Amino acid sequence: GMAGEREKLASCYFNSLRVAAENAIRTVAFPSISTGVYGYPVEKAAKEAVGSVCRFLEEFPNTIDLVEWVLFDDRTLAAYESEVDKLCQIKKPSSFFSYRS
């Protein structure tokens, strides 16, 4: 959007993982932030969320063991799975990312 929503959304995920790593928290669960009442488009949110998480995990390997996406519905789940497949080149076991809807 016009008010830097994309950048704010990306930094939300990245900074959450940074705080987790600084506190030796190795498992993190995320919802699809801003796609409910705020109406941010799910596909765009998934791209920002997954891109930010993958960037963090590439920059800071061995800090997080599991990222779990806790998602509202099958449409949101499909958007996140698609982005993980496209954006994440991390060499981790398939259980590294987990989904719930």
C-alpha cells in the first residue's frame, strides 16, 4: 500500500524471529498477519511473510528449528504452501515448516 504496509509486514516477521533467536526460542508459530479484519490480500501477505522468514533463516542458520503457520482456511494454507515452494531454498527437512488451518 501507500503507507509502507508491505515493509511493515515483512519486518514484523523478521523481527519476531530475531527476538525469538535472541531469547533462545527455537520454535515459532505465526498466523497470516493482517489478512483478517485489516483486509490485506492473502497472496501478497503470504509472499511477504514467507519471504521474510526464509530470508531470516538463510541469514541466521541454526537459530530456529521450526516455523509453524497457523492459518484460517484452505485458501490461506494454499497461498503459504505455494510461497514456501517458490521462495525458500533452505536445505532443511520437510518438517521444518508446518501448517495448521
